[in-house]
Amino acid sequence: MSSDVKRVAVTCGGYSGEADISRKSAAMVFKHMDRTRFAPTLVHIDRAGWFAEVEGARFPIDKGSFTWTDADGQRHGFDAVFEMVHGTPGEDGRLSAYFELMGLPYTASQPRTLAIGHHKAWTTALLARLGHPVAKAGIYRADILERLQAEQERLAAEFGLPCFVKACESGSSIGVTRVDEPAQFRAAFETAFEASDSVMVESFLDGREFTCGVIPSTPGGPPRFLPVTEIISDNAFFDYEAKYAGKSREVTPADIDDALTSDIQERAVAVYRDLDCSGMARVDFILHEGKPHVVEVNTVPGFSEMSIIPQQAQVVGIPPTELISLILDDALAREK
């Protein structure tokens, strides 16, 4: 292998309900990576262990050095990491912190950005303090269940009905329930606490749903927005089934006027900058009372064949291979 070809670990899996989606994202990255410049290896992050997958065989990763040893006893390392672990321990910043300790360039944002972005209530609170339009929200721990019978009417009055109960630290709409009447709060909280130790209640935003990807303009350069996508869900909201079981459709570019398009795109870049994101990210919005409100920031967004950012990039003439190279080159430039 030429010394100019960078050895890239493409991480996938993880410890959350998003592991299957992560593996699909990583497979897309692996398939489209430019082999003239990069030599990718899938690295599975599982509770049972970390493994490098090479030609169908799996070899344990030495976590002390992030290397693996092949059947002939030869040790292999990496020059960079393309992070595709959605949920924990990728999207919450733990892997990025580990790679920083290893001195390896990685494509995701820095650990503190990921930790904030992965926690829905923290993200919402910070964006509200910075002046971004968001839904009214509150954060709760498991002790809410002990007093919920007395609290549910107050919650309904404070946040309105319908509202949402969301697991704070999960993605892909896992642990999210729409509540239409006070009696539904208990089941909603119980579902959310199965996915996260903290839970948020969020007021309902009534309006069309949009999302906008943000990527580096050049390696190490300022962020640029991608086209806006409208998400039209067959379900009550853009839940897991809508995302991954064909219960929604995406329109890119969205059928909206130039002023609204610019508003969403500029807001997406502002959120990206305010949270100190790196690499690629996606900001989700709901157009409520004529104003785009931020509802979620995806700091390790999906990259499967069905995912939105690859679709948006294609619209502006950036094929997957070029986008993957840009994200890797940006990680390498940031390391320098």
C-alpha cells in the first residue's frame, strides 16, 4: 500500500437502538470511499467487544492502541476515523474523546459538542439562550413517575396538549411519544425512560417539517448549507417507522419560496456554528406560526442509501465519494 493512501477506520454499531442504522450508514461510506486515496476497514463497536472486519473475518481491536492483529500476526493501525456510530458511544462524544486521546483525526465534532447535541434537553436549552426559536421544554428524572398522578394535569397545562415526551439521549425518534391527553403521560414517560435516564416534555409545534444539512465548504474551511428537504410523514410525526419503514417521503429541494429557504439554511449554519460542530451535521425544523423552529440537531447524521444528507448533496452535484473525501480531508485538516 502506498504511504499516500490513508488507512481509515469506519466505525459502526454502538450500544443503542440505532446500531442497525449505523451499520447501514457505515456500509454506504465503505462502499463509496475513494480507494485511490483511502483504505477503509469496518470497525464494529459492540458491547461484546470491538472488532475489525476484513474480508468477512473479524479481528479484535486492541483498545489500548486502536490496532488489530491479523491471522499472520501482523499488527495494523489507522491514520483517521470516519465516525458512523449513531447514539452511544459515538454521537454522545465518548468515541471522539477516545480518538483524541489516541491522537487520531476523526470526522465527527469534538466531544463537548457531541455530548450537548446528543442530549435533546441540553441542546434545546442552549439554543434558546442563544436566541434560536425552539419549543417550550422541561427536563425530568425518573422520580417524576412517583408523583405523576398529581403532576399530569399541571404538565398538560404548562406544555399544552398535544405535546411530546422524549428520551433526552436517544436518536432516530426512539423513546418519543405524542401525548394527546393527561392519562397518556405515564406510558409515555415509561417508554422514554427505557431509552434514557433523563426525559423531556416538549410543547407541540404545529407546521411543516424541514431539515437542512451542513458540511464544510472546503477541508478546514467554513461551513456551507445544503438544499432544504421537506419531510412529509404518513404518521403523526417523523418517528422511527416514518424514517426507516417508508412511512414518509422527502422532497429535495423543498417546495418553498426563496426567503424561507434562505431562512432555514442560514439558521442551520448558525446552529452549526453556535454548537461548534465539525464535519457534517443536520438541523431539523418545524415551521411554526411562520417561523422555523429548531427541533433537533443531528451531529452524526445518517449516511445510508436512504439518508437525507447524501440526497441533498447529490442535488448540488456532490456525489457520495466526493462528499466522503471532503469529510475525511476536513478531519485531517483540523488535526493539522
